[in-house]
Amino acid sequence: MNGTDVPKLNIAMLGHKRIPSREGGIEVVVEELAVRMAERGHHVTCYNRRGHHVAGSAYDNSHSERLLHAGVRVKQVPTIDCKGLAALTSSFFAALAAAFGHYDVVHFHAEGPCAMMLFPKLTGKHCVATIHGLDWQRAKWKGSFGEKYILLGEKSAVRFADEIIVLSEGVQTYFQNTYGRETTRIPNGVTKPTLHPAELIRQNYGLEKGSYLLYLGRLVPEKGAATLIDAFRGVQTDKRLVIAGGSSDSDQFVEELHRLAAGDDRIVFTGFVQNQLLEELYSNAYLYVLPSDVEGMPLTLLEALSYDCCCVTSDIAECASVLGGHGVTFPKGDTAALRETLQKLCDNESAVQDCKRGASEFVCGAYQWDAVVDQTLEIYRAGMKQ
């Protein structure tokens, strides 16, 4: 059944920080799904956290009291705005509100929020979980209450979710082998962008087209920014390294990155970026580098490819499987191998141009948001008929 033929549904989404926002891949996915479903006539409500997040407090005012976004109802939920409690409390209040709201489907995003899935299940709601990655594996949660809470969410999804959506084959295999639980794989999508000349990035950072390597993502240990900085410091090039992204309960790690980069004026930290600044960074990068140790399905990698970037990634399956021949991989965590890869590519512009050629057509054809929405709506309706 095509998504446009599905009877109109009342849908609640929770587990993200806030929309509209570029603070993480989950926020992008929730916004894309919600807006496109609303355009098809479905009634969608997204439960936003209060407080500030990856973007920092400078961006709070533009989101704090928004009630409607592109046809999607936005509701703020109470949040204890401190590390370890923000996600837990916002998920609790969002799940409670969804439990007593007039919804056909309650769609949980990420493992941790699924710990609260029992509430809407007790009131007879049809519950769907999207597992964006095995979040308990992330370095910042190791050995903490957060790791135990996220694993509780994972087990709650297995027990209570009517349907589980995963983004990669690896996570699908994990749920089958660990729990004997069937899941449906629906990868993320991407939209073909418009390329932008270097204007704001020239004004703000002195960057020109092809003059820099780009890392874009949250500044957390598992994303590999420290490995990248260490590797880049040994690369002989006049190109710069741009580290674009905000902190995610990881201020101490961000300070470590600045210390690691100290003394190399080729390394530029932009902080959180969005809108035209973000688009210009993608449009004019010589290389895009994603050295992650852990990923679900990296939305920034899809986006970089959509801008015809040559991409360098770690060799984890979640990255390597997306490249389609338009990138180069190195063994994850191997600083020397990454340094060698970057040096070769900085010295060989023709290889970079060959890598870039056709990247946008490939990724925009293989990963389409409308197809993601169609499949997700089919999951909603098929499960409700059982």
C-alpha cells in the first residue's frame, strides 16, 4: 500500500530533543517524517524537551514556545535540565502525555526513551520504536547509570513495541541474535541540496572552496574527532581542518579536543552550525571526514554525499555500506592509517575529484525521504491490523 493511500492517523513522536532543529540525526529524522506525514493529511504531534541542548542556549528562544511547525503540532514537556536526567524526565512526561492523548500510533525514537513505552501500552496505544543505534555502546555512557537505563529501554522496546524499525543490517542482526526479535530495516533518507558559494564561511573563518577538510557532528568520543585531530596534525598540507559541531553532555571532552589542537592554527572550531553556514561548509569542502567508532546510520554522511563530497570514514559497516564507491575507509581508531589516507588525498586532487563524481546522484537515488515515509506508514497500518 502506498503511503498516500493509508487512512489518516493521529501520530505522536517522542524521544528527540526538539524540532525544528539540527542538533542530531534523530531530530532531523523526526522532523522529516513528521512534516511529510502532516503534508499527507495525518495529524502529527511531536513532544519536545525543554532546556537547551547541543546547539547551546543561544538557540533556545527560537524553539521554546513554538506550537506549530509546518503543519506539525509541537508540545513542550517538563524537563529536568541536567546531564543524565533531561532525556529520562522528558521521555517520562512525553510518554505519559501520549498515553492519555487521542493517538493511533506512538512512535518512540532511540533506545533510552523506550524505557517509558509501558505507559502508552497500558492505555492500548499502538507503539512503534525506531532504534537509531545501539546507544549504550557510546563511550560517554560506559559504566554509568545512563548505560543501564538505555539497555532498559532496549529491552522495553523488545517486550512492548508492536513494531521495531532499525536503520542498518548490523543492528537488525543484533536484535535477532540477542533477543530473537524480528525488526524492519528502513534506512534514513536525504534530499538533493542546492550548492552554495563560500560567503559566510569566508567572512567568519577565512575559508575558500576546496581549502579545508570537514568534520561535522556532535563532539562526543565515539565520533572519533580526537583521532582525526591527532592524525591531521601530522599531515603536510596548507589545507585547514574544520571541526563543526556542539557538545552533547561532553563539555570536558570538547576541552580535550581544543587542547589536542592547540598550536596548530590550521584547525578551526566553529561550534554548532545550521542553515546557510552548514550548507556552505558542505558545499565547499575538499573532503568530508567521519572517523566514528560507533554509528547507527550517519545522516551527516548521507548529506555530505548529497553535496558531492569525497568522504573518508572509518571502516565500520554503518559507514562503509553507505559510500557506494564515493569514499575511502580506514581501520577505525587507527590514527596512523587515517593520517596516511588524508595525506594521499591532500596530495592527489584528481583522486578526490574522481571520488566525488556522481556521489549526489547515487545517494539521492538510493535514500529517499518519501520512500522512508511510505514504509513507515505501512508499518503503522500493518501492525494495527494484526
